Amino acid sequence: MTILANVLSTPIGIVRSEFKSKVGVPIQTAGAPRFGAELEVLPAYAAGLRDLEGFEYLIFLTHMHLVSEERLQVVPFLDTVSHGVFATRAPNRPNRIGLSIVRLLSIDGTTLRFEGNDMIDGTPVLDIKPYVPAFDIRQTERIGWFAGKRAKLPGARSDDRMR
Amino acid sequence: MTILANVLSTPIGIVRSEFKSKVGVPIQTAGAPRFGAELEVLPAYAAGLRDLEGFEYLIFLTHMHLVSEERLQVVPFLDTVSHGVFATRAPNRPNRIGLSIVRLLSIDGTTLRFEGNDMIDGTPVLDIKPYVPAFDIRQTERIGWFAGKRAKLPGARSDDRMR
């Protein structure tokens, strides 16, 4: 059996958002283009932000801190039947790492204003990466159980099924 | 000053790859479509893989375990001048979390075969997410310092600048 060491991460910033609980939050940034929010980067990481203003979209990797249960099978928000959690984007996943692609509006010191927010107030951010279409775009029609659920995305909000 | 707790993650699997060191590795999966490799998921997480075979592309979030130095300013592989690390995809970043979009070929038990590999042998994987174009595609020309560097991507390999 493979033994792997645990990994310790240190948040580099925190999200300030209008969403204060796990219920009623847009389930993906693509379904929430008009919701603005801020990322407050810790002063110790300020130097890492240089040249970031040149990018339109950023990828935030986050710790979904309000999730208490990690499950291997979940009924995701867009469906009524369960799937293996790695075949979903549900928050109740091992390690609870979130991926949010946001549109950068401005940077003022260590405060990043953005729109396309699906994150809860106080969410710790572990990494920021610039979104680069040549790296990050894949065209495919093979999207498993999401096929047929796409129309439900715009405006979809979380309910109380994830704890 | 904001105080944020550290976050502990437990790897859910490990990459088996032909790349044994940090030098000579494709710098992005988009630049390495023909390199195959395997992800060995730990048996404890097997149930989380159900329905994953329906997706063509997967996002792996990884711990770039061979990186020893975390830097806030780096000269990325595709450039000759330095940038803030969050404006790059360089491995020497706080928390050393990698993002690899791979093309799934097959699943045999807990072994995932894929192509588009930019990961070193032994890389711990922290999460698997299905790639869904409706969630993950953003079209933009605003790509900061990458503009003009795109032609260097196909076949680009890492050199010894990252420790």
C-alpha cells in the first residue's frame, strides 16, 4: 500500500463576499458573472501580485472552510442522483479544495476586486493562477452526467444538501 | 492583520510518470498532449471514482513535491524576465499546488490512464475534478506577459531554474 505524507498549506489571502452561509450561493462562477467580491491578499505575499493586472481571468484555489463532511458519493446540486464525488464539483470532497475562475476588475494594493463569485465570506485562498486560454481551454462534448444539465446552471444556487 | 489557520491535506493518489526529475518535463499539459501516464488512486477513495469514465478531461490538483523553494518573484520557463509568482504558472509558488488538465483514456479499478502529462513521478494528487466546458472555458485576449510567448509552448520543457 502506498504511503503518502500529508501536506500543509498556508492561506495567502481571504475572500470578502456577500455570501455568509453555505445556502443560496451560486454553484459555479460561470453561473454568477455579475456577483462582485474581493480577495484580500496577506501583506506578506504582496510581491507575488506583480504583473497580475495584465490578466482578465484568474483561477483561485481555495479551502472550502465551511464544509464539514467529506463524502465519496454525493448528489450534486445540478442532479437528483448520486455520483462519485470526483465526477462532480461538489464541495464535500476530500481535501475540500475549491476552484473558482473569476474576472479581475482591479487591484488596489493587496485588494483584488473581481466578478464571478461563488465563494463564501471568509474563504481562505491557497493559490492564484492566471487563466491562459492556451493552457486551460479544452473543447469536449464528453461531459458525463452534466450532459443535459447545462441549462440548469445559470442562476443555480446551493441548497442545504451539503454539510 | 488577518490570521488564517493552516490547512492540512491528505493525498488521494499518486502519479506514475516517465519524468523522474524537475528538468526536462513539459511545462503544461497543453504542451504535452502525447505523453501518457497513470494516476494510482488510493483504495480508500475508490468509491469517489464512480461515473468519472464519462468525462474526457479531468483537472488534477497536485502537490508539487520536488519543489523546495517557494518564491514570490520568478522568471518563468517561457520568459527571460521576472514576474510576481501569482502572475505565472511556475512551480515555485506558495503552497506548491499544481493544476494539470489531462485527457482520460481508461479507468481500471483505481488506476487512471491519461495523456497530457506534465507531472513528475511520485507527484501526490489532492483532488480530481471533471473538466466541464460550461464551467471552465473563458475566452480572453488579456493574458498579460504570456502574449507573444504562446508560440514557445508546444514542446517547451523545464530547465534547472526552479529549485
